[in-house]
Amino acid sequence: MKKFKNIYLLFLLAGIVAGFIICKISSTFLLQDVDEPPPEGEVRTCTGEFISKRVTEQEYKDLGFEPTDCDNPREIEIKEKVSIPIYYVLAGDQWTEDQVREKMDEAVTWFDQYCIRLSIYPVTLKTNETAFISQKLDKANTEGTNQYRKAINDIYEKLWMFRMGKPQKFLLIMFVNPYNEVVFDRIRDIKIAGNLQDIPIILIPSIPERNSTHIVTHELIHGLGKLWNSTKGNLVTTRAFKDSFGKRATWLEGGCSNDMGNSGRIDQSTPLNKTIDEKMDFASYVQYTKISKSVY
């Protein structure tokens, strides 16, 4: 019996080692440690320009914000906030590291205008691991939307298990090869970038998004306002997210054309064309601050 027990333990150990070899992932801070307070006396504030077309006028007034129209953003002085952890992974061989970093840097720069410090972590894969994931997703893409979604879920769970298990709230941005169609929620089957409704993932396909500007910034407008409470073990359950107003507003496009949360696309083959000058809706800002933290 002892002999069989030892053999079982050897097989178990071998399986664990193999799992780590297959899914070995490393992560490095891109920015300052989010838990590190600023130097004493250095209270960082910003003057942000806000618009107000996402919720009702009364809701803005209840938040202490006098509604304004799209062409006349209102300036408000705000203190620095730190976002929930945002991981990103290059999971498609049609992206380069430089292209991915450019998209992430656009988002960091834009949110910084509003004193929101994005807490960014790369999930680094070896070349053969990226190729394996890329091939797995490409194969699933030919088999239909259900198989592609199943492959995304499987990759997400492995990344979480081997690297991302610590944060209770987070987002994962996956830069992938083009897909034919993805079921993002019950009413949206699209082939462009988007937030998945039931797990904290943003998909960024290389076509058309390699040629987009501020695509990550735009998707974070939707994603950072999401709240989730229920967990099963280390994994988030499939309960659909709500925003901090108890609505699905973070899944909708902003009401103003100059809102970073309004894509302005004319079709699904057109790259997103947003600029550093796009504005933030004050309701979106409130959503972020409800799930972020002050550094002061």
C-alpha cells in the first residue's frame, strides 16, 4: 500500500511540475507600487474636464455635478486615484510587443489627465507559449463562437491559476488574432474589441484594432466601472457584472461623440479613431472611484 501511495504522489508531483512548465508566466510592475503612498506633502491633484450624458440629469445632481452639454465640459479639481489591477497579455502572433505597449501607453496617458493611475501588469509568455495559445484560439475560431468562447475561458482560468490569483478585483486585456465573432453578452455578437459580460476580460483583436487609436482606453471606460461580488474558489463566477449605479451603463456607448466611451464606429471593419482630447463622463468617473482607492 505504501508503495502505491508513493507512486501516486510521484505522479501527482509530476503533474504539478508539468502544469507549471506549460503555464509558466511571469509578471512585472510597469508602474510604481500602487500600495506605496506618495511622498509626504506631495498631494497630486488634476483639473479634469467632464461631460454628462450617461445617466439622468437628476442622478448627476445627486452626485454634486451640475449637468452640462457635450460641447461645454465642466472643469473639476480631483485627487489622484489608483485603478484596480489591470493585466494584459499578448495572446496572438499578429501583434508585436511594441504595438501592444503602444495601446497600453495611450490608456495610461489619457487616464492620467484625470488623476487616475492605471495599475498595469504584463503577463509575459514565452514565444512557444504565445504560439500555442494563438493556435488554440485560431483553431477554436474556425469551430464557431461557442468553441472560441470556451477556449478563452480555459486560457483565462489557467492565467488566473498560475499568476493572477491574488487580486479580488481585476481586468485582463487579451491581445488576440482576428476572430469571426464573439458572444460578449446576450445581445452582442461582434468581431471587434469588447468587454466580456460574465468574466473580467477585454478582447482586442489585431484586425481592425492594430490601426485603432485609444482602443484600450475606450474599452477601459466600459470595463473599469464593472462590479462583481460573487466568487467560486479563486475564480469569478458567471454572474453578469453591473456598474456601480446598479445598471449596465458601462456596457453602453457614451452619449456624446467626444466621450472616450463613445466609439463612433460606422461598422465593424473600421478602426477606432479617438484622440487624447476626448472627455470623460462624470458618471463614469464616479464608477471608477467606487472601486478604486485614493492614494492619500
